[in-house]
Amino acid sequence: MYSDKFSQITPFITTYAIAHLLVDAACAFLFFGILEFSGNIILFMLLYNGIAFVLQAPFGYLIDKALNPKLAAIVGLLFIALSFLFWSKIYTALIIVSIGNALFHVGGGSLILSLKEKKATFSGIYVAPGGIGLALSSFLSISRVEINLILFPFILLVLSSILYFIKTPNFNRTVERKRMPNYSVLIVALIMIPIAVRSLIGLSIEFPWKENQYLFMILIAALALGKVFGGILADKYGLIKIGIGGLLLSVPLLAFYSSIPLLAILGAFVFNFTMPVTLIAILRVMPQNRGLSFGLTTAALFIGSLPTIIGNDMWLKNDFVVFSITLLATIVLFVVLTSNKRFKTIKI
């Protein structure tokens, strides 16, 4: 593994972070701006999100065992570019783009988690731009500029070439000598609960002021920066302090003050501290499985998104329900992180 000095990994981290932004922008633009759904859009949402998020877990497992993560990321980019050629065939386009989405995310995520130090920091930097890409696609989908049908595939092809040549850390495959004990499965399942809740609350909570374009952009920036700073602070102060502290600060702000822009944006910022914290927490339970660790977090995100996708999230419009669910997730994460020495002593 080459040196972990920040100046030497900056090109690698920057490239994958930018690629993440453009991948999410391209996928969302294809879905919302190009494809014309003639049937039940819920079915198409379930199909796309189910493949793109859930499939990252088995893909991650394959990466841990044999598949080259860099190759997975590059093939993912090529699949997404290819999907634009089938924009008139909804099912074909959705399947191809969602598989490409899954391959790129977990391939890049596995590489990020293979870095020797600052795993939370770099995972936060890698994941953070995705939300910016989704926001960018919302503006592009409104304009429906046809040039994007050519522009996005071209950009993705260029990115795939850059990823091929850019220097990446060696992906050291650690052979797992024994099966994980049964309680490890339980710990991972419990960590996935606050991840699912983050998705559930993040998608369902209403910000009545976000129609204001400037406030909306500030909110998107706060969501991204929350993941970045969450990673930086977690590496410096530990998973427990930052993960639990971020949730405790965000609970009242998001539950009772979502109508006040300043407080809601602050709540969203600290709420996203948990993203790198929970990712690294799962990785510490099974350090040999970088790809699977990353994939399980996205599977949890999909589970949390289901009520919103199927339109059964009215019960989340109650402030006390939001408060209770988020507080419950905080308690679960606190119990898991404080009851296992892996989160206090093990360096990976």
C-alpha cells in the first residue's frame, strides 16, 4: 500500500468523489429527466433503488473474494453510459443503469476503505458529493436539455479512462481465517438500524422553506459537509462521541424546528455525522470485508427509503414520531458502540 500522506492520496480521493457526484447526477437525470414512465412509477422506483442499493452487498462480497474493485468501478461507469443508449426502453435502461450504479459505488467504496488511515474521513469525502449530484440532476431534469443524452455518456467514458490510469492504493486481500461469531451478525444488524432511520427521516422530513432556491442549495451543502466533517471528527475523537453526539444534537432540531431554516440546516448537518460513523462501525466488526461492509450500509438505506417510495410515510409527519424514532436509533447505536471493545481499541 503506498504512502497514506494526504498530498499523495488527494488525486485518488478527489477523482472518486467527483466521479460519485457525476454518477449520481447521470443516474438521476436519466430516471427523472429522460425516461417516460407509462405505468406505476412506484414499481420503477422499487426496481431502480432495489437493484442499485441492495445489489451493492453481493457485489461487495464478490469484491472481497475475487473481483477487482477498480475494475468494478470502471465497469459501473461503462454500464451507466450504456444505459443512455436504451432511454426509449424503460426496463432495459433501468436495469443497466442500476447495475452500473451499484458496481461503481461499491467498487469505489471498497478502494476508499482499503486506505490505511483516516477511513472515516475519506469515506465521508467519497460519499458526500452524491447528494450534490442528485440536486444537480433535479435542475437538469427540469430543463430536459437533449444534449445531456450525449454529454453524460461522454463524461462517464472520460471518467472511466481516468480511473484506469489514476494511481490507487493496493487492495490488500486479507484471508479470513475463521467465521465471524454469531454475535457479529447481530451487531451489524443493529448498526444497520440507525442507517435505515437516517434514510427514513432524511427522505420523509418536510422543510417548508426549501422552495427557496438559495436555502435549498445551503441545505444540500450542509448535508454533504455533515458527512465530511462527521468523518474528520470521528477519526479525531472516535465513533462514539461523534456518532452519538451528532444524533443527540439533531433529534430536537429536525423533529421540532424543521420549519426554521437555520436550525433545520444545522440539524441536517450534524444528523449526517452518522454516515461515516456507521460505515466504519460495520467495517470494524468485519475488517476483512470492505466491500460487503459498504454494501450493507446501502442495503439499509434502501430499507429506510421504502415507506417514502411506496407513499406510506404520512405517519412520519408527526414531530413526536420523528423525535421518537431518531432517539430510538440513537439509543441502539449507543448500546452497540459502547458495549463492544472493537469500537474503542481496534485500528483497521
